Amino acid sequence: MYAILDIETTGGQFNEEGITEIAIYKYDGHEIVDQFISLVNPEIPIQPFVVKLTGINNAMLRSAPKFFEVAKRIIEITQDCVIVAHNSSFDFRILRTEFRRLGYDFEAQTLCTVELAKVLIPEQPSYSLGKLVRALGIPMADRHRASGDAMATVKLFKMLLDKDLEKVILKELIKTEVVKGIAPKLLDIVDSLPSKTGTYYIHNEKGDLIYIGKSRNIKKRINQHFTGTTTKCKKIQSEVFRVTYDETGSELIALLKESEEIKINKPIHNRAQRKSIFQWALYVEKDKNGYLNLKLQKADGRKKEITSFTTLQEGKNTLFRIATDYHLCQKLTGLYETKAECFQYKIKECDGACIGKISTVEYNARVQEFINKNSFENQNMVLIDRGRTINERSAILIENGIYKGYAFYDLNYQINNIEILRNIIIPMQNNRDTRNIIQSHIRKSKSLKIKKF
């Protein structure tokens, strides 16, 4: 659990400042579960330059509660939380100073979104909150007011959690929870999970990731792990301490996240998925008569594939659909073995490429149409899918045929402005697995929109 806060002060000498406004959003990694926002009477004058910056003046604070009157609420909302702030050393110092004046030693773990952003979003011209959120296309209201700045920090932190593919932030949080006591029972873990699409992470008592998976129903899938009788399920049941999750809304992003994060984190019970799972591929070859033939073969990294499949049967089923959709000959695609004309020609569903009755130019144009539609080569496009909430969408960026990563966005200008899109993208590896996950999903999905640029 995180307490994301922002504090406005009077300004003045170091350690003599007073709090004029405080905003705290309690955030569970997915949504805000509690909040506290209040003006505070610092009982000392506000510096004139601060009044100009924040708009908060001495008159506004005369009837505001003094710090000792809100101290209990601050302790309640931050209890058992990691304190998150933009430049946390400043906000945490101010908070501790105020509590020290009351004779209370306020202690908590802290995370700084400035430091996290420098690691996870490198090469930004500025890491000030205003300039950084503008570069990321994050909407911001009430700049230099505690509630506005804290809300912008929530949205920034949410993006940083998404970009943390090694799950460093999450692992550290689990380690702090381990210190507190024993793991919840398996039933309690299942009850705490959503029945939504996303990736899930199973941790042991050391906080280490032991398994990563994806599902369209996280709760149901974890329940299957916890009730399964396979060797792997029994090991997970005996080792699990905590299950965390990331909602994605989009099944495609869940698949891509799972593939990438297994390769990065190498969980002990994901051994089978660390390697490429696409063992069959579709290639194009020109035969002696000049016809382009689509051929389903064992995947060969030395050859240029159009797309690939996890099983031979999946490949055959897809190739049958391709032959029907693009009016291709089943003999030339290897789906029907014969020395004469194919069966489809006999029932007048093939126009005779198998016996040379159609020109290579006409037939090859249909094969090329399929290749162009199913190859990313040299293409620039954004794949738009559902997001984690009703108002949110997800975007997958492909530039010059290379998969760059994905992002979640609320506003259309975030994807229409390529520079902002590049900033908010969670960078991912462009490899054979990711290309084929995307190609396979494009073939099957009815909700995916493709925007070329």
C-alpha cells in the first residue's frame, strides 16, 4: 500500500517552514482507496513569493485546522504504507519536522518519483513535476496546490509501476510486508483478487517472483493454481506468500507483458515459457512455375517468416482460412497433396493455379496481398485496444516494423502526438515471440483498431 502525498509550505529558513496544505492519496497499486486533503494553519506568516506561487494566503488559513488537529488522521491514512512523493526528501522532512514539534517520531519507508523517473524514463529534459507530466501527456489541474500535485504524482507513479518490468518496486514492498507476519491463507489470497484481465505475480516469503502468468480472469486462474494437483501447482501452493497483479484490460497487452517479464525475471516455475513457444512458421517460396507458395514448416531462425504458430494444427487451421479468404490453391499451400489438380478445383473453388490455368501475376498478387497485410515490415502503426477502465484505452506502438512497447492513455492527443507517445510507452523487446503474439492477436481479435501513420 502506498501513501502518495504533496505538501505546500510557508517557505522560510530550513526546518522552520510550516505546512499550509497537505494532500494524501492512499493507493493500492491499482486505485485510490482513501484520501485526505486539508489546508493547515501554520501559525506563522507565509512568504510573499509562496503566496504568488500557490495562491494560498494568510487570510485563507485563519480558520484552517492546526497541524496537531490533523496529525491523527495523517498517521491513520499513512499507517503500514510506503510514502511516495515527488522529491520525497523534502515532503518527508517537512512532515517529520511537524511531528517532532509535537514530540512524536514519525517513521516510514519512502519512495521518490523523481529518482524513479530518472531510472525508468531516462533522458527527459526536466524532472520537475510540471514539465515531466506535460512531457508524458498526463493532465494536471491546480498546479502548486497539494491536491493537484498529489493527483499528478499518483498518475505518474502508476505509469512508473507499469514501466518497472523487473518489478523492483513491487518486490521491495513485498519484503516489507513479510516482516509483519505470516502469509494469508490461500482462500484469502483468492478473495482479494479481481475477476479481470491482466498479469499476475506469485511471490514467495522472500518476496521473490516464483511464477508469472496472464489470464482473462485472474481470480479464476489463481484458484486453478491453488486447487490443481500437478507437481507445479503443488509447489506453488507450498511456496506462495502473496499474489500481486496488474490489470491490463487488453488480453494482447497481458500476453506481451507475460512474455517479456518471464524473460526478464526468470521465475523458477516458468521454465517452459522462458524459451520461444512458436515452433511452426509460415514461409513463402516461389516454385519452378513462378507461383508463390505459402508453406507451413518447422520454424527456422535463418529464414524470413511471415508469421508463426505454437502447434502444427493451429498453423494448418489458419492456412485453411487464408486459402479461403485469399482464394489460394490448397495444392500450392501444401494442404492437399496430389500430382493432378486439387480437390477444390474439382468443386470449382480453385481457379486452377494447380494446373497452370491462372497467370502467376494474378495469383501472386493475392499471395502478396496476404503477406503485406500480415507483415510489419517498414510499417508505422498504433494498435488501439480496450484499457483498464471505461475511459482508458491501450496503445501498442510499431515503428518501421519494430514493436516498441505499449502504453495506457486517457486523452487522444497522447497517441496523436508521437513524441508524447514515445515518452509514455513502456519499452519492450522486439523479438520473435512478441511479433507473433501481435500477429496472432490481429488475426483473431475483433476489438483491435489499427491506426497507421
